[in-house]
Amino acid sequence: MPHDRISCNPNVMMGKPVIKGTRVTVEFVLRMLGTGLSTDELIREYDLTREDIMAVQMFAADDLRDESILPAAE
């Protein structure tokens, strides 16, 4: 699924997925949300939009959906 607000460019943040037009990585946004930073704080502190944050979450959900999980060997 294409994500219009997320881009991957080997010349930006070593090719990690970022919010388009920024150097803010998907990983960074998810980590900040995970530590308790609110969406409003992210928007204010990093000049993002609510749509940017939602795009990050959808990108991560789609990435996990496509991941294969194998049972651990005993």
C-alpha cells in the first residue's frame, strides 16, 4: 500500500522511512508516542500535522501486517 506522506530515500536518514519533507523518522515518532509524548506535543515540537502522525501509524501497521512470524524452535 503506498503511503503518500512517508518516503524512503537512501540520502535521507540512511534510507529509513521518514515523514515526507522532513528528517523525522517513522521510528522516532512511534518511540515518542510510546514514551507518552502526546500527538499535540509532537505536532508542536516537530512542526508536523495530525495527518503526518496518522500516516506514521498506518505505515507501521501495514509493515507489521506484511511481516511473517515464525514459531520459536524448542
